[in-house]
Amino acid sequence: MKKVISTLATLIISLFILAVFGWMSVNIAKGQKDFGVLNKPIKFMYSFLDQFKESVKEVKKLSPTFMPIWSEVNPVNKLESDIKVLFSYSESDTKRTVILKNLRSDSILYQWNINEEVNQWDRIVNPLMLPNKDLIYFFTDKTGLKRIDSLGNLKWKQDSILAHHSLTTDSLGNLWVCTKQPPKGVATAKYQIDGHDIYYDDDYITYIDIKSGEILFNKSVTAILKSNGIESYLLQASTITDPIHLNDIEPALKTTEYYNEGDVFISIKQSCILLHYRPSTNKVLKVIEGSFSGQHDIDFFNDTCLTIFNNNAYTDWKIQSKKKPNQRIEDAGKFNSNIVRYSFKNKDITILENQVFSENGIFTTTEGLHEYINDSTYFIEEQNVGHYWVVQNGQVIYKNVFRSQHKGHCHLPNWARIIKD
């Protein structure tokens, strides 16, 4: 009986409180009564659901170029020297901007406003700034590689290719670009297996005159593989429709005992291989493979070594796990991204800085890049979570996201570029 009375009393008190709250809310909303310090909290409470709905609507409207900050970042900035980085980002769904930013002072040194129509998915990826502040850029997987001057005036436009992933310059200052043939989404290559025609997206390596935008060389990666008798690498891919997924071309700037000026190193993500390719003879001199998977971004470390951003992930990301058994199991350890070094001299691969990546949980399944600023300092773009890092002698001296104007969201990384004077 006591329990029933207690429940009934609680119910009556609760109804009374709700009635008072409702009466106060109506009077505050109509401006008929003033309840002093209670006005703001009561107004917040009765308007919370409407505000929440509006917030949800706003987030749903956001372009995919704005990404949630998955966990709050405690920024680190122990930089003692300027580090200048070229970023591209979205001012809004329909406006894109490129800036040159100093990480040490968090200041903008220069800005290009890209005045052309875009949709909410369009990304300017890996733009290139020239010494006179001309800018070369593309919207990924769209026609229209462009060069503009420092004020945004168009100098040339190359409309016959779909550029993607990266832009690099060779010893002559001309451009190597990862490309596809338009239109987007249409198969451009095929092979036959077991009596079936398999159609897929091909990639091209394209060489462009930096002064005119004219195409000087354009070669299918499928044709390179086939003419060198290594087309079976297509079958190592985890996806049939995109078995190549070219994501970087790194040109040799000089001749050494290991490569010639004009050679290029090509990253093929889906087969987890790099090709040392000589365009002048159409020869693949070396297929480099080993302790890396889903890799991006090849760089020369010095005359005898390459470094590679190793995503260390499935090339077609899926989590499919068996049921946990009762018996003892072998533990293969924790996988994170890292940097690997390939030695031309020893022909071996060494994992670098694995401890820093592991301790800080640095991991991205797609994109991602690294760049050595000097022998002891390097920059990392951790694409999937939007984190930027600078590591020196094994210590994190910079960490942050590029925060956007939308609360709780940062700008999606777009292959930022270190600018060295």
C-alpha cells in the first residue's frame, strides 16, 4: 500500500511540475511575465527540440568536404621554424578556396578564390603553387586541369583528361598527372577470363607542358602492364571494376646509377606495387613490392632511397571477422599506417617511425600522404580523420585539424602540399 501511495504522490508532483513549467513557458513565449533568472533555462528547455531538429537539418545539408571531428583534438604546436602548407578547402557547398598557410603562426600568407561553379562533392586535390604564385589545380575526376595567375586569371585549361590524386613536376618543370579518359564512370579497358569479358576503369600517366597545358605524353597503365608482360598484376586487385587505382607519379629529377632523369615511379594501389617505368622506352625496369599495402604518395628521400606512405590497410576496405573462438588464438598484432623506405642499393624495404604511428594511432585506409621537410622532420596528412602531424626526431611537434566554420566539423584533407622556399 505504501508503494502505491508513494508512486501516486510522485506522479502528482511530476504533473504539477510539468503544469508549472508549461504555464511559465507559455508566459515567457508570449512575453506576458518575467521570471528573472529562470527565463533563459526555461526558454532553452522548451526550444531544445526545435533547435536540435534545425541542427540535424544543417548537418545533413553539409557538403561531404566538411567532416565530423570524431574525437576532440588537443592541438600541439611546438614548431620553432615556419612550415608553409598549401591547403584547399570549401568556403561553402559552392565555393572553393586555396590558401598558403604558416602552421607555426597559424596565419594565412596568400589566398586564391576559385571562381567557378561547383557542386557539394567537388574537391580541389593537391594544387600546385609556382614561384610567381600561379596556381595549377583540378577538381578530382572532372575535366579541366587549369593554370591561373596570382589574381585568378586563367592562363590555360586542359579539358581532354580527368585528373585525380596528384600533381608532380619533373626536372624541366613540366607536370606528371594521374588521369582517366572521359567520360567519368565508363569502362576504358577490359580483359577476358574463363570466357567472360571483364570491363574496368583504366588509368593513364599524363605528361603536360606547364607553359601551354599541351599534352606531351599520355599512356594507359593497362598498356604499360601488358607490353611489359606483367598484366597478371590486375588479378591481384580486390576489386574487378578498379583493379589499378593509380594514385601517384614521382619523376626522377637526375640520373644516378639506379635510375635515369625522366624515369617515373608509379604507385598502383590495388596490386600494392610500385613500377619503375622509363617512358622513353616504354619499359618497366622494376616492380617494387613487399611490406606495404594500399600505399599512397611516393617521394625521393635521397639519391638512393624512396619513401612511401604505407596505409597498411585492405585495398578494398571491409571488416569481416569470424566468431571469437574459446580456445587460445595467435595474435598478429595491431596494424597502423607508417612510412616505408625502399633502398635502390640493397633492394630492401624498411619500416620507419612505426612507434610514433602506433603510439598516436595514426591510420587512414584511403589517401594520406607524407613529406620529409628535412632528414629528421616530416609532415603527415591522416586523411580519414582530418589530422595533420609534424614529427621531429620521433616526437610530435605539431598536431591539429583544419577547423571549418561549422561547429564540430573540420575540412576534409585534400592532399596538402609542403612549400619549401
